[in-house]
Amino acid sequence: MEDAANTTHRAPDAAVVGPASGARCLHRVARERDAGPGWWRWAPLDEGVRLRAMAAADRRAGLRERALRGAGPGTRVVDVVGDQWTDLPGDVPDDDDIATTLRALSDGVTLVWGAALPADGSTGRQGMRCTLAAVPGGGYAPALVVNHKVVDPRRGGSSSKALVTRLLDWDPAPDPSLRVRRHPGDLDRLVHAWRLLEALGRAAPEPVGAVLGLGSSRSVVHDLAPVLEAADAAHAARLAVVRGERRTSPSRIGECRTCPWWEGWAGRDGPVTGCRDRLVLADDVSLVVGGGQVGPLHAAGIRTIGELAEAGPDRPPEWNGEPFMDAVLRARAHRDGEIVVPKVARPTIPRADVEVDVDLESHLDDGAYLWGTLLTLRDGRPLEEEGYRPFSTWARLPDPDEGRSFAEFWRWLTGIRDRAAGQGRSFRAYCYSKSAENGWMLSTAARFGPEATVAVVRGVPAVDEVRRFISSPQWVDVHEAVTGQFVSTSGLGLKVVAPVAGFTWRDPEAGGENSIGWYRDAQSARGVARDAGRSRILAYNEDDVRATRAVREWISRH
């Protein structure tokens, strides 16, 4: 969990809340309030949240060494927390760390690594950890160390240049080669930290903060003034819930996927009922529509799935997003016990004589370490042996060997395409939800291709070559074909649709979040354990491409 101090804790003398975006579930805040201090000791922790928190902690530990070594003569650095800093629930500043931080600020040091900012009862803000950098003119700017991309390569007339700086020498300057990736969660955390500094009288003259993440060796500077009002409003809403001034009720949103309160758990004083059970009992309409669609349905007097299933074709006045009848069809499917149902009379998907299914595996934002392929010859003519082929690197990412494995994948894929064309045969390659594959193909080409930003690796194509392929009819997104022609009561991800198509994964724990843990185990283990971890990932990847093919064939048969 890269969202520091993002849980609610009771202070002995005042209600306080940590930073969170305006999209954060207020009912979750209420449940944490009612559970009391230490609720997280008994609550289940989502594996993906844990793994991301550990990856972020690893990154902070590595950058800490670099930051402390980079301190020059006359630069004073105080290391408050060392490398023990996870941002998981319960990891909040203690009194000793707060005292060390306050002394460092009074002494005017250049950088406070892992600073522990105290809670501010007057504004209801919980204390948090971050790094503090001294700015010219006095005061400090908060800085976050995160494990996600904070910039992208800048092209032509794209967004404004990123403003970057070294934390040990605060001097923001535009970098014409980079454009900013703004993460709302990062900005909310920076606002929270800046407000805490303001309460101490130690804030920079202007609201400003920085994020050190992937994509840049320097910290990206953010002007917080444009987001102060929205962040303060989100804070006020959360604080009102904690103080009992605002009532909440459960409703399914995207956050529910990783929330410990969704399924329920065995609490300290007995079983804790999950929000899901309450919504099922109420036949709540949020179980079958997106969070932003619940309000318009309520305004139209539709609160249950049964009521939505009986709705006519006229959409509610404030309805937005998907076609209204798709939601009605989904409600009817839920009522009838169906999972995936077609919304068109005859679903179709483009097919070819020579077909290749593709699926990649990446480790967070560090890199793509595996490109799995499945070759199918539908016309029965010889070309190359059918079956699964992986192209992988097991180097600790980021590493130029990522470029080598991608180059081998690209050479094989385009070779199959060109040989098929030479024989007068049609060719198509498929993936399930191309955003990941497209993003990593373009990123890898940009980092290791002819115009490399990291290192030129032989065989890696130019970005323009990748763009031509992924924009061609030969690159097909199976997920797009599914979402355009089907509705589902449980989402339309591969793990939902493929079982309906008759496919079963060999590994009962198969899943993207679990594969992150397998990759970390395969990196840290040795000998037999290492080989077993790699084999498990390869088997999972092979099943993913076979599942993609199963869905395509199911659509064609439907």
C-alpha cells in the first residue's frame, strides 16, 4: 500500500484521519471508526496491497542509501526511520520519531528522510511519514518515494514539461524530455503533509510537494494550490464521518476489491459481517452497476436489482456511461443466476489462418519480464510447431535483459506474421485487454530501441514500428470484443469469462496479484525453490494465453 497513513485511528484527545482521495469509501472510514484502535491487527490484508507495500518499502530502502550518500559538504541530513517503513496499517509515527523530526526542523537541516509528522488535533489530521526537503526562502516541502511511474517520455506538443529537482538541492527546473503523470493519491498525501507542516509553522511559503518515483532520477515537483480545495473537502468529509456527524451506508465501488470489510472476517470479538453480505441481503443495485451509476438510479427510484431488472428502455435523466439497457440486462442476468450473457444476436470476433495469443507478465512498474505466446494454425498448413513459447528474463528488474527478451519475442512474432503473408495466409495476434501489452511494448521500445532512453538493445524495434502494429487490424483485443457484445454480473475479466467458455486454470491460486508474489519468490529463492517459482509463473502464463484462445473460440461458437 503506497498510500501512507491511509487508515483511521483514534487520538486520545481528538478525532483525526489520514490522507485519502475524494473517491475513498466513506463507509470504510465509518467501519474503521466503529472497530476501534488496532482493527487492522485482525483484519485480512489483500495480498496485492501487501506486495505493493513491500515493493515500495524496497524502493525507499534503495533510494535512501543513494540519498544519504549524495549529501555534500555543508548538507545536513537526518535519517529518522532508517529502512523500516512499510506504510501498512499500524505503521504510524511514534513519539521518538516525532521528537527527532521536530529537532531536525528546528535545526534547519537540509533533508529529513522518513520524517514523522505529528497529528494536528485542531484540524483533525493524523500524523504521517514522508521525507522533508528544505526550500530556498525557508520552510520545507514534503516528498514521497513511490513505486509507480510519475512521468512519461514527452512527445512534441504533448502536456507541459515536468518540473524536477534534487531533494538535497531544491531547485525545480523543467525537463523538456518528460511529462508528468499525476496520481490523485500522491497529491492528497502531499496536501496532508503540507497542512501538517503548516500547523507546525514549518511549511514552504507556497503549497508545493515532490514525488520520487519510476521514470525519473529526480523528484517531480507538484504545485499543490490547484488541488488544495478538493483535498481539504475530502478530508472534511472523512472527519465528519469519524466524528459521527455524517452517516454512511455500504455501496459497491472499485475499492471493494481490496477492502478487508468487503467479505468480512473473524474479528477480535467475533465475526465481522462484510459489506457484500449486507448488499446481497438488500438486493442492492450497486452489485450490478458502477459506483457512478448508483446515484442516478436512486434518483429515479431504483434501489434494488429486482427493480432495475423490471425497468423499461427509458434511461434515468442523470444516467451516464454504459447504455442503460446493458445495466438492465445485467440485472436480469443476476436475477436469473447467469454470469455472462450476450447482448447481441450473433457475437463475432475476427479470425485468421495463423493466430497467436499473447500475454505478458510484469512486476509492478519495474518492467515486463515475460512475453508468452500460443501459436495456432487454423488452416492446417505447416508453418512452425504449434503451441506455447515463452520469452523471458529472470534478471532483477529494471535491467537491460528485459530488452533482450522483448527483442526475441518481437523477432519471433513479426517473423510468424511475415512468413504467413509470404504464403498468402491471413494473420492475427490477440491479447486480453491490450492496454497492458500496448503500454509495455511501447515502453520497452522507448527504453531499449533505437532511440533508447536507457540502453540500446539489439533487435528491439523502434517505437513507431510498434505503433504501426498495435494500431493495425492484425492486433485484436479480445476483451474489447467481449465488452462490446456481452454483459456480466461479475465483470468481464479473463478469470470470469474463460470459465464460462469452459476453461480451467491448472493452478487454483492463478491470478495477477498472486503472480507478483511468485515473481518475488522466484527472485529471492535459490536452487529448486527458484526453479519451482519460475515454473509456476510459466504455467500460469501459458494458461492465460490458452484461456484467451478459449474465449475467442467460444465467441465464434456462440
